[in-house]
Amino acid sequence: MDSFNKILEQERKQTLRQIKNANKRLAEARVKKIEALSFGDLRENSAHDDAENDIGLFSYEKVVLDEKIKEIDRLENSFYRSSGYIGVKSKFSCKRNDTNEILEFYVVPAELGNAQKGLLPVNSKLGEAVQGKKKGDRCVVNTGLVAYTVDILSVE
């Protein structure tokens, strides 16, 4: 689990940087809104509309990032002991049978999913297919465009 905690710590640092950046852009958008108000009639004030849109966008981004930090905290503070079955916080490896590729992931909540970093979102097609499986099981992953099978090699 040490490698999982390292990945979570990296995600935390990256997310905190993103929150800082979103806060900065939100503050800039609020200043632009105040400046736009000085232009007069809001019905024909595109600068005001743009500032309002930016405020909404950056506020939403901040909420999403705050939720991501909460999920990281929850995962870091939750006790985990492998049951032998794949679930959130478990690590598993599998062989994709159509490409013979060996894949290794930690299963995480959707907010933390980043397959390139080895964090498989539970709501992804592969994440859904492997839920509850154990070593030696075979499952079908249906992406809508293509279907393939994977063999579960290990579960930690």
C-alpha cells in the first residue's frame, strides 16, 4: 500500500496546485466583473457576461477539486485489508487477451481516476467489469465499440 499512498500524495499535491490556480483565476474574474460594472448598462455589456461566465466556470472547477481532495483524504484514512476480491482501494493485475498486454491498477472512486497513473476509476468500463472478481476469473469488458476479455492475474 506504500506505492498507493505515494500516488495519492502526488495527486493531492497536484490537486492543491490546481486549486491555487483556480482561486487565482476566480479572483481575476471577480476583478473583471467589477471593472465591467463601471461600463454601465449590463444588458449590452459583454465584458460583464464574460466575467460572470468565468466566475461560474472557476467556481465549479474549485468545487470539483475540493471533492477530489475529500476523496483522497477518505482513501488515505480508510483501513484496507484485501479480501481477495477486487473493490475500491484494491490493487490488481490483469492480462488483456486481445493484445496480451499486462495491466496493473489500483481501483479508486471516479473523482480520482487516472489510468495513466495506475488509478482505475470504479465507474470506467474496465472498473465496472472487474468489480467483485478474484484471481483466476475472466471477465468481458464492453466499451460499446469493442468488447475484449481480461484474465485477473492477481488481487492485493
